[in-house]
Amino acid sequence: MPPTPTDEERRLARLVAGHERWRGRGVFNLLPSENALSPIARRYLASDLAGRYTLPLDLDDGGDHLDNSYAGTRFTDRIEALANAAAARLFHGRFATTRPLSGHIAAMAALAPLVPRGGKILAIRPEEGGYDGYAPGYLPALFGLTVRPLPADGPGRTVRAEAAVAEIRRERPDAVVLGQSFFLFPYPLREIAEEAHAHGALVLYDASHVLGLIAGGVFQDPLREGADVLYGSTHKSFPGPQGGLLVTDREDLFRQVDPALVWRVLDNAHWNRIAGLAQTLLELERVGPEYARTVVANSRALGAALAERTFPLVAADEGYSASHQLLLDTAELRRRHGVGSGPLARRWEASRLITDLVGRLGTAEATRLGLRPEEMPRLASLLERAGLRRERVGREVLAWRREFPRLRFA
């Protein structure tokens, strides 16, 4: 007979099952940093691949397995090759790696070999919507880099071509790093790349938040518009497992990046994750354009519906968003309604509406569930009633959520 589970094992089982019921089937998730995996990708995560491992080996023995020192990898090698090829196709590059374990590690894999120690990068400040990892005390400090601000202004925290070009001319960086945590609109990438390349600087595009939209062809096409390297996390607007990828069209850069991953940034690459990522890449080759168009349409429709219900949002004059995100104007929210974005998020959570505490709302997972623009007024009404009127609408939300038992675009 199998051993009897311990009390702690039973408790763990209850916690996991509770999470599945709560987050998997019992709420509308409006976090811009999360998404829902397809059933097949989830199945691959739980496959035998989850416990397998390889070790890099710089040894050409004339066989088929030159990248690791373990035998028995005939299938993992082919899974990785399939995933890399799909990533290269989808993002219009020639070289790709799906080994990075996160978007942050993909950034490390780009910065470490491509920007010289003691060099300089331009990046958007966290105070203007940029990613905290590029702030002076974090990744730049790890690699001995100086970071200077790339200006992002206006209500949408947008990078303007003239200001970016002027800053590149003034600072003469080794690399311009594009990418934001608050990411509403595309960049004037051609102008930025032209100026950066004129001064010998690389353009590194952190697509962590908008990777799924780029895959669908509705946001922008970084490698074709002048970026030298595209990388990012694979679980935000891109509906894959948590992880990262990196793509470039330049062989000279890839020959620096790919070896720099091994034994410097990571060794094992989590082959179940790569299989799940490969499945998501292949799915988006089929349904990515419709998915991405619906995400953006939902963002704009939800923004308009929230504005009608007196929620203040940034970039109203620009249509609220061209991405999977909306951004509350938190200062105006306090002035108008006497509540901050954190307490507002807690009110929503009590009614099964999940957001973050900094004023962002995302439409990617709701789109995967099947919500369309015509349903955004109903969602906005629930957000108003739970957030501003402090009504308990959890039962109503749960009943509506149960109308979407299967994912679309999967």
C-alpha cells in the first residue's frame, strides 16, 4: 500500500487545490503581468521533462548531441531546436534561444556580453514607467554599467523621438534599452535606432510586457524597425509559461549571447518550460493576430467604459492604450474619489477582480477567457460597483466567470 500522506502533505494539497479553484476558475484576472496557459502547454509542464537535466559541453564528438554532456537527450535537443526555430520565425529574426529562465535573465544574457564593463546604457527610469531592473542599483551595478535616463513623458509615459535622439547625441551610450513596466504605446523605433547606430550603440528591446502583441503583429516589429536584439518574458501578454526568450537577426551578436548564457547566467534550462513555450509559440503562429487585435480592442473599450464611470485614466486623448495595459491616474483618483490604487485593488480582490496595487489593469487573460469589446462595459460596471461604491459583487463575478470554462486562442 502507498504510504499515508502526512498532515503537511494534505495541507499542501488543499492549498494547491484552493489556488486552482480561486485563481484558475473563480476570478477575472486583470493583472497585466499574467496570462493563462493553454491546456497542452500545461500538460507539457507536468511531463517527464520536468525532472530532466543537461550539462553544457564544448566537445564535438561527431555525434548529434554537441551541446551537452548527458546521453539520452535526443528528444530534449529536438524540442529546443523546434522552440528556437518557432521563436525566430514569429519575431522575424534568424537566431533565437529559449533557454533564459525569465525576462530578467534574458536581459542579463543580452547586457553581459554585448555592453562592455564600464559602459553606458540609456533606459527609462522607474519613476517614468521603466523597469526597476534597469535602475542604477540593479542590473547596471551587477555588470559595472552606468545608466542614464531615456526620457519618457506625457500622460502615457511615452518616449518621444526628438527627446530620445537628443539624449543619444548627448550621452553617446553603448546601448539604448527600450522596455517598460508601464507600457501603453509603441516606440519611435526607427528614429531611435538610426541615431543609436550612427553613434555605434546597440538597441536592445525588452518586450516583456508586449511580447504577445508583437507576436500578433499589432504593436510594432522591433527587429524589422531597427532593434538589434529582442528579448523578454513569456507570461504577460504572451500567454506562455513563466520564462524568457531572446531573438536577433545578427549572427555576430548571437555568437556572443548564446555562449554567455552557459555557466554565467544559467546552466540547466528547464526543458518542460521550453516544451510549453514551444507549444505557445506554435499556437500564436496560428491565432496570434486575432488574439492580439482583440487584446488591444478590449483595452481601448475598457478604458472608455471606465472613463464613463468617472475612473481617471492616463492617455485618454490617445485612446487610452495600444497595448494590453490601462493605467489609472492615481493622483487624480485620490483627488476625485479619495482612494489610492492599493486600497482600490483590495476592494476589487474581495469581489474576485484581480489587479495590481500600482494602478495598472490588463486585458490579456480576460481576452483568453473569451471576453470581447462589447463586454467591457459590463466589466467596467463591476469594477465601479466594487471599487467606488464598495458593493460586494463577488457572487455576480463568479457566476459570469463560470460562463467561460475554456480558453480561446489555444
